[in-house]
Amino acid sequence: MERQTDDVIEIDLKRLLEMAIARIRLIIFIVFIFTVSAFLISKFVMTPLYTASATLYVNNSKASISQTISINDIDTGRELVALYSEFIESDTVLEQVAATVSNETDLAFTSDDIRGMLTSGGVNETSLMQINVTTSSPEISQIIANAVVDIAPDRITEFMDGSSVRVVDYAKLPEAPSSPNIKKNTAMGFLLGAVISLGLVFLMELMDTRIKNEEDLKKLTEYPVIGIIPEIFVDEENTETA
């Protein structure tokens, strides 16, 4: 029965550990480069972005606050969040938002510009809808988010009969950037460096066809090893004295 050593490569965990230890300097170097690069890029290259958030309450009734709100109203409001979220990102709302923001900031904005900065959606499966605006300026993010919640409720009730949208929280000025996450990116750089360095060591081992020991020779042939030439160390001092 012939051994199919060319088709099957067996490398156990012990061998993988030996491979890693043998090239530990290379692994450390690669991991260091990836980790430091991820930190430097996140810290000095990537543009900090700031997210301002505002909250709306969605209801399907125009009843005043003093009147009782039924469970059906709350459930319907939850279902309407997705619909209103799409409506808020329509040109009908965003063109007016863009015009308002442009007047306040003396910067030119279009509805497409605002749409690219805006995300909206429900909060924890409730009737609350959160508006998030992310830009490179904390002031601009706050202005756009507040313009959306000022304009959207009236536009929604104008087009959709029986709907009610109220402002719960206006956007506050972001105090810290929402991205990049330097710690997270640095940790990802470390993990990526570790994976790539170990993969490189594994590939180098597979491509190394040299016979380095008795075990390598046994993998290539069924014939027994009948002798080994030991390494001979010569003591130069004793040789010169003799």
C-alpha cells in the first residue's frame, strides 16, 4: 500500500507552535507594524466624524396629550416608524431641510447631501424614532438634525391624514467624535497582524521542502532509517594543543 504523502499534509498543533516559536521575531515585527499602522491611521489620517441625534414620537392619532392613548395607537405608531423614516429621507422633506440649513450656515447643501449624512429608524421596537446626522463638524450635525425634526413633523401630518409626530428630544452638540474608534481599530490591527503573520509562517513552512530531521525523511519514504550522521562539534582549543 503506497503512502500518499504528496496529497495529504499533516501538521499538528505542536508543530504549529514550534513553527511560531521558530519565527517569533517575524511574527512580533508584523504584528507591531499592523498595530502601529492602525493606530496612526485612525489618529492622524482618518477624518473625525460627529453624530448628533434627535428623537421623535410617532402616533397615528391627532389626539391631544391629555386624552388617553390606546395600546392600538402605540402598536400602529410602532409600525408607522418605518414608513415615516422613509418619508423623512424623501426629497419632499430634505429639500426644505437643505434650504433651511444652507440659510443658517451660509453653506450650500442639497437634498442628496443631507440624505448622505442622515440615518433614521425605530428605537428598541417602540414608537420612538431616532434621527442621526453624521458630519465632520459637530455644529453642522446638530443644525441639520434639529432642522429635520423641526420640518419633518409638519410635512408628515400634511401628507398623511390621522398621523401625529412630536419632538421628544432635540439634538445636542456632540462633544466627542463618533468615529473613528481608535481603540477598536488598533485592536483590529493587532488581530489582523497576528492572523497574517501566522498565515505567512504556515505558508513558509509548507513551501520549505528541505529535509531537516528524521521525521521529515519518514514522511517521504516507507523505508526505515538505518543510520543517522550525528553533528560533530570540534573543540578548537584542544585541537590546537594536541
